[in-house]
Amino acid sequence: MKTKICPQCKLEKPYSEFYKNRKTKNGLACYCKICSNKNLLKYKDKKPLYSKRTYEKHKEKILKRNKEWTKIQRQTAFEVIANGRKIECVKHDEWHCCGDKTNTNFLSFDHIYGNGFRHRLKIGEGSKNLCLWIIKHPKQARKQIQIICMNAQMIKTRLNREHKCATIEKPKWQGSTW
């Protein structure tokens, strides 16, 4: 049986007493499980107070930075979907749904085949998760997502009755354990 010495408690313990860590040469964490847990509890006790104090102290700066980051991510996701073309509502010429087809404040991401409900269950709710997914998976995103204005979003939802099938149908990727 292979053993290792924990640098904190100075005891020689079998490999099974150490967490796995792929970044180290032997594939094990530096400290044994008991010492690791003690360190984690110590850190957890200090962290909430520090985090809350820091957040309250820099709240405006943090909120401003988060808002800017979200705006940049959204713009980047639009650019990924547009793939070098102009960022605009793809249904404008067909439905004449929007006055300004290029104003990104009124544009949104739409799942072309109406599977947005199932897709959001996979990647997580919120536009932040969708934008990150689009940026990480550009080829898939261009096949599944289109840019349309909010008016076109409503028209498409009503025409295809997407709101009804989204809540009734069981997601196929979930299998039988829903």
C-alpha cells in the first residue's frame, strides 16, 4: 500500500486518505482529507464576513462592472450569431415587425426550432448563461439561434404555439426520470 505524509498533521497516511488532484505529479492533494476539511471550514468562517463587507464597500463599482461585462458578453454573442454580417432582426423583411431592425436594445436571441425551454434547462436560466454558451459553441449556436426583435419573438411564439408545447412536453434529453 502506497503512503504519503501530510505536511499539516505530519502523519503518514495511505493514498485513500487524500483527495484526488490532477494538477499534482502523484494525482493527490497536498493535505489529507481531514486537514483539507479543517482548512476549508476555517476559510468558510472568515469568507462570508469578508465578502459581505467588501461587497457593501464596493457595491456601486461591482454592480457597474457586472453591468458592463454583461453588455459586452451580449454584444459578443450577437456578433457570433451574425458571423460577420450586420446584427439585425432576421424576420424584419418578412414580417415588417420592427421600426429599427438594428437596435440591439430591442433584439433578442431566439431558438429557431422552438426548443428554447429544453435548451435553457440544459445550460441554465438567464441570458448570461445563453450568451456564454453561444460564445463557447459558435457553430452549434449559429444552427440553433437567430437574432430577432421582441415583436418578431412574440409573433413567432404565437404562430408556433411555442409557449404551450414548452411547458407540456417532457424534454427528450432528460430521459424517463423526469
